[in-house]
Amino acid sequence: MSSDEIIIEGKGLGKAYQIYAKPHDRLKQMLFRSRRFYSEYWAVQNADFVVRRGETVGIVGRNGSGKSTLLQIIAGTLQATTGSIEVKGRVAPLLELGAGFNPEFTGRENIRLSAAILGLSPDQITEREPSIVDFSGIEDFVDQPVKTYSSGMYARLAFAVAAHVDADVLIVDEILSVGDAAFTQKCMRFIRKFKEHGTILFVSHDTASVNALCDRAIWMDKGQIRAEGEAKEISLAYQAALHGDDVGGFSIQGRKREAKKPRRDLRHELIATSTHRNDIEVFAFDSEAPSYGAAQGKIVNVEFQAEDQTPLSVIEGGSEVTLVVEATALADLASPIVGFFVRDKLGQNLFGDNTYLSFAHSPLEIPAGDRFVARFSFQMPYLPTGDYAVCAALATGTQSDHVQQHWVDTAVTFRCEGGHHRQGLLGIPMHEIDLKLNDTDTAQSSAPA
């Protein structure tokens, strides 16, 4: 929980680098200090911000926008050219890989060096070293020079040290992107636990992670703070800017396939008639939901439908549903792509899909003024109790090279009450569950419904 106490405050922060057109200009500058033989590049300029104790603040922005420079100034590894920065408490920075490591030292020697730099006493280092090595998971290589380490091993060692120094502020700058999945999950568990008592500055290009972890976000653009505020709001504005946007019929059908009877979870009837019933209340399409896009097309309705195409206001987890996205072409649209994400209350993308692959070899052309509809039929997963949202999008182009025409961030919201699912982000309906003794024909199984 955040408090009103300010733990980090930057006033008029700026960092300028001297850019020399020719190598010998550096020598001229040393000899003739009264003249200037360089141009200035301001990586950060006029940055004013505060971070309160207990907050988790995300920092988003394009490459070269000044995010990492700002964090290095906060961590104390860079000196600001202008302005001032005040930080209360111990800071554990996880910046570029191996920052502060001596490549000639072993992993164990670098543990002791980094821990000492971060403020641990010799006795504390000796006491915590075994735990740091165990957390890193590189026991077999800890006595080898770190110059022989992979990028993932660097990340493991750096994070393990930072996790054991009793920091007040944790700074994480894209370091988790190089670790394997299991270690990344371990780091995320530590970060979520650290959130309970510490302050975190988190840099990531993944806005879903920012939304899931952060209370607020700061958007850096060309070295300046372009906006700051609630994480979801800033992430949406940043996504819109990435597409160069600022936006204050036909039936799209997949390839014909032989109709098959939908398979249901073998426990569906039991669940539906018990206290574990997974009821989902669906709310109406929000035409005023936050959105952006190039505006050559517009999404005009999103709804869940039953098999007879009637709108659904209540859905049973595990049942067959169709998500319908209706749009209008405001100009001629070439190769339209319609898609969706279902997100939880933290902004994490749980599942989704789009129409691209169904029409990759025969893209549609939608004339201006025509309406068109995309339908996605699937079995609704079992969801934990909570609030969810459907994000709907209309784009043109290809999967890898497209223009967002209309992105609606929370087109439809729904709330799940009750259910048997307790672990994980969602539950997958099971067509068959089998249990039998190995190497025998004896089995206890449930056949498909």
C-alpha cells in the first residue's frame, strides 16, 4: 500500500551528452576550453516527478526516450547535468545486464562486491551468500568468471543479489526479458511480494505487464515526461502514439468446415447444478470506452451471442458462446483484421484471436460505408471470481505490418461469480479425464458427455 511520504523526487532533471563530430575534436576541447567543439544531446530534459513510498510506478516509452537514463540517475550511477534528485532509503537497481559486475571476477566474488556496494556488511554478506546462490540457480557456475556467463545467467545473478539486500526501492529495467520462463516467474513472485512493503520502478515495453504490476505510469518521449497517471490510462495513450494515432454489410466468416457437435466439459452438468456453477454477468457494449486509431473504420458493437444469435447477458463458464464484433468502414478498407483480447482486472491478456489467418490468402476489400461482422465461436473457460474486459480491435494490413484503425480498450466488461476454479488465470474445459493403473487394463475414467 502506498503512503503520502515522498521517497523519490526529481526536480528539473536533465542529462546531456557531448557529441563530437570528429575524434580530434575531443582533444581540441581539452586544449581550448573557452570554445565548444561538440553538440549536446539531451537524453533527459526538464523531468519533474515524485514517487511515494509503497508505489509501483511503470515507465514506458520508445527506445531512446530516456527511460534507462532516468533510472540510472535515480540509482546514482549517472550524474544529472541539471536539476536535482532526492532518494530516501536503499536502492537496488536491476539495470543493464551485469552493471557493476567485474567480468574477470567469479560469480561468487561479484556477489560479495555487488552486495557490499548495495550496503550490506561483511557479516550480512557471509550470512546471505548461500541463499543468493540458491536463488540464482547457477550453483554449478558460481565459481567461474562471469565473462563466461550467458545473458540469462547474468540476469539470474543480478536479480538474486538485489532480492537479498533489504532494499527500500527496487528498480527493474527490462532485465526479466532475458531469463527463462521458470526464473522469470520466480522473479515476478518476488516482485509481487516486494510490492507489499517496498517501492518499485518498473520499465517494460510490455504494457500488459505494466498494467498488471503498476499503480501509476510515467510516459517518456524524446527525453521528456509526456504524461503520467493511472497505469492503464497511460499505457493506452502510449499504445495509441506507437501507431501514430490520436483519436479522441459484409459478414467476415472463416473457412467452411464440416459442422461438428461441440464437446462439453464432462463435468458440465454436475457443475451447473452445484454451488460451483460459474456464472458470468455480461454488461452492454460501451461506445464511450477509451479508444484510438487511424479512424478509417470504427467498431460499433461488441457482444456475446448464443447459438441462435440472441445477445447473452449471462454466460455459464464452460458453455459455447460466440463473440461478435461489428464494425463500419468509414473509408475503403483493404485487408481488414478484426480481433479481441479477454483481460483480467490487472490488464493481463488471458486469451484472444483475430481473423487474419482465415483470410491471409484471400484478403477482403470493404467499401466505404459498409458494415461488416466478425464472429468468434469458442468454449468459454472457467474463470476465477472477478471482473474482466473484452478489448476489441480493427486493423488493416498483415499480422506483422498493420495499422490500427480502431482499438477499443474495454468494449465489454463482465463479472464472474462463483465457480470451482481456484488456481491459475483460467480453467480449460476438460473433454475427458482418465485415471488408471500403469501397464494394466484396469481403469477408472470419465467418458465424454
